[in-house]
Amino acid sequence: MKTARLNPARQSWVIFTGRYLRELYRQPTVIFLALLQPIIWLLLFGALFKEVAKIPGFGTGNYITYLTPGVVIMTAIFGSSWTGMSYIEDMQTGVLDRFLTAPVSRTALTVAMLAYQAVTTIVQSAIIIAIGWAIGASFPGGWAGILALTGVSVLIALAMAGLSNAFGLLTRQREALIGASTTLVLPLTFLSGAFLSLTLVPHWIADVARFNPVNWAASAGRLAVAGHAAWGTVGSYAGFLAIAAVITALAATRAFRTYQRAL
Amino acid sequence: MTSAVEAAGLRKAYGKKGDVVQALDGLSFSVRAGAMHALLGPNGAGKTTTVRILTTLSRPDEGQASVAGLDVLAQPGKVRSVIGAVSQHSGAVGLLTGAENLALQGGLYGLHGRGLRNRTAELLDAFGLADAANRQAKTYSGGMRRRLDIATVLVHRPSVLFLDEPTTGLDPQGRADLWAVLTKLAAAGTTIVVTTHYLEEADQYADRIGIVDRGKIVAEGTADDLKAALHGDSVVLELDGHDLAERAEKVLAGVPHVASAAADGALVRARVDDGPRALPSVLAGLEAGSIPVRSVTVARPSLDDVYLHYAGRSFLQAERIPV
């Protein structure tokens, strides 16, 4: 037999990641909307809260500079909160069963989805940062700061994607995932410092935000691009985010077992 | 000859306490290597659950199963590398082309480079998809999709192929084409386990048939064996309406050589040992009862009769009222 000179499980995640990217490439409308959305956020919130940055205690006088990292993080969690939809679609079309009857490890399926999410988040973040810069944001932290912002946006995207995948596998219902995603993502975004400095919001929101991974990502990203050299804080936020990402990835992998037991 | 598939005492229940559906209730069967084996039964009989267990997608509550000599429960990974499984749904990634779908599957089995390209081209050719190779699978017709599904799971030359209701949703031509493909594969030595709820398909194409009802195999054998085991023929009489048919049913119950009779609309089916020999007394009995007969046919038992005999209800009835 010609098969299996390479350990199939080791490389199958690469094959799956390629599949997801190719599917995305074949849907230009999806790509267009994914890029249009953050542009709208930047312009809309930028105009809406323009004067807010002048309030003392805001830190930076330029709201676009404040907003850009927030929109990077928000876009990362919006996109990744839908990844579970791919599993639901694959279940309904029989594609998932085909993969599960091939010698593919369940970990490879999870890793592929996360790798895909990482790639799209990096591209998306880079484009948003470029647009932010074009409309007046400044990044005193330089390339290191931009890299760190992109890094934390990937981490929060992975954490969210793992959650979405696990939820998709467990509920096996489009509507349930749409409901959960919209219920979770907007509050998490607004209960963070993504759009407004936490010094300006009610105390309870600031308290909640301390435990909100979206706020960890937004804060770490903003500190990094601001160049205050608070690398210790950035690093510990990134560490928490990495732990969250690992936990949700394990949950997603375990959810395969539950999925198979249920059917 | 060794058996390629072995299932013993499979039991599986779905649902929570108070609302439990016993999908499998001690299902056992075995398939000879190289045979085309049909699992025939109405919707809800347990065919899909059986296939899901044998293809490692699901685990039974009780029982054992092996495929190609490998224990399905203990060595699912090894089983996966020797089987191909086509589920009821397509299984093709719609946004990928036919060739890409095949290449993806081949990659999962470690094929790459020229070996993968050759195998992909060979399969596309063999399944009449060469012209559509570079079109996205979502543009394929139902029949093409089915052929792609089968080509896809053959990429690693599995020794046992499982297909769950592969002809559902296909037009008659598509169904005939698909069976031609399967017959060819079986002739080349692949063991095939196929589920269907089309009696005539199992009758025509399968080497052996296992009749599944309420989570069990209720009868097994070749189509001819199953029919011969019924010992007898059916005499089907057409009458002028249901009332006459019901009267005929009563009259026939008292006629010698008639084992049983059942009215079904304007028809009456009588089971007899030997059709041609019983016919005169059947007709004489009806004439004595002044029941005019419009037509009469003597038939060898059909699989429908076999199903009726073993499951205690007609196949159509079972399809209408799922268990």
C-alpha cells in the first residue's frame, strides 16, 4: 500500500487549514464584508466619540489612536465567534462524518480551525491597523507594539474560536450559535475598555472588565502600541489570554467525543 | 472464508429517561469478505445506527463489532484506515472542486505529490467525473455528487465500503448507475455493506440481505433463500371494490390449500403452497360465493412478502408508521 509513510495525524491539520482558507478565498463577499465592518466601526465610533478623547484622564488626545486597538480586538472576537458555524455546516452536509471516519485525530481538526483563525485574524488586524494609521492614529510603540497588538488579537480570537467550536459541536444548531454569539460578543466588548477609557465608566463596569478577557486583550494591545513600555502588564495579559485559549481548545476537542456519543 | 464484518448483540438506546428509543436491540450479522451485503429495512429500523457503529462514528451501549478483523471499539483508528464510509448526506465540500475533494481525502491518508495526483485522476476518470473535475462540488447534480462521494472514500483503496442509503434522492437512471458502480467494486473484491429501504434494489443487486426491523436482524440470506423459505406462492385476486374483497377474504379462508388471505383495497392476497395447483379451488370457492373476479395473478413470493412474514407488518405500513 502506498499510504501512511508520514504520520497522517501530524500533517492533517495543515490540510484542513488549507481547506478553510481555500473556502474563504472562494467567497469574496465574505472577505469584503469582513473588511468593511471594521472600517465602519472605525469611522462611526471615530466620529461619534471624537470629543471624548479631550476629557482629562483619557490618556491620549486622539480618539482614533485610542479606538484602533479596540476595533482590532473587537473584529477579532466577532469573526472568531462564528467559527463553530463551520462545524455545524460540516455536520449537516456529512463532511464531518467523512473526516471522522478517516484516520484523523480530533486534535488536528481543532488545531486546523485555530490555525485558520490565526491567519485570518493576523491579516484582518494588519489591515485595520493600516486603515487606522491612514485616518490619523499614531503608534508610538512602533513595530514591536503593532506586533504585540496583533499577537493579543490572535490570542483572544483563538480563545473565542475554541469556545464557538465547542458550542457548535455541543448544540449542533445554527440558531443556538447565532444567539450565543450575539449575546456574548457585544456585552463583552462594551464591558471593556475597547471604546472608552475605564476611568470614565461606572465603577461596576470597570470591576467587571477586570475579569473580561476582551478587556485584557484591548488593554494589552493599547498599552503595547502606546509605547509606555509596560511590557510586564502586556505579558501577563497575554499569558492569561493564552491560558484561556488553551482551555477552550481542549473543550472543543473534548466536544467531539460528546458529539459522537450523542449520535 | 473469513468474515469482513461481524456484529454481535449490538444494543443502543437514544434519549433520556422516560423517553428512550431503543435504536438497536441485539442486532447481529456477519458479512463474507468480497460480498455485497444489503441491510434492508424501513426508516427508523436501526440501519443508520448500525452503520455509524461499524464506521466508528458511534459506540454501542452493548455488543461487539469487528471490521476486517479489527475490533471497532478497541481499535477505531485502525478500522478507519481500512474502511470507506459514505453517509446519507453528501460528504463533499461544496466550495471545493471534485479534484480538490479527492486530493484532500488522499492527503488525510498520507498520499501526496505524484501518487496523489495519479490516484485522483484515476478515480475521477473511473467515476465519469473527469470533465467536471475542476468544477465546485456544489454545482454537481445529485448523481454526480454521489459518485464523487464514493470516489472520495475509495482514495485509499479500502477493503470494506459502507454506504448508508446511497440511492435516496436519485432519479431512476442515477440509481441504476450507482448500483452499476457498486456491483463493479464488489466484483473487484471490495466488501460492501449498503443500507436501503428500496426492496427492489436489495432484491436485484445484493448477494445477501439482512432484513432489519425494530433494531434487530429478523431474517438473513440471499433474496432467493428468503423467498424460498416462505414455502409458497401468493395468488393475487382483483375484485370489484373493497366490500367484495373483504367477502372474498372470508370465503378464501375456508378454501383448501389456502394458508391465509388478506384484503388490501380491491385486492385479496392469498398464500398457498403451490400457486398453479391451488388456483382451481380458489376460483371455484369464489364462484360458489358468487364473487366475480376481474383478474388473477399467481406470483412467487416477493421481498415484501418476506418482510411481512418476519416483521409482522407490510413494508409500506412500517415506512408510514415509524417505530
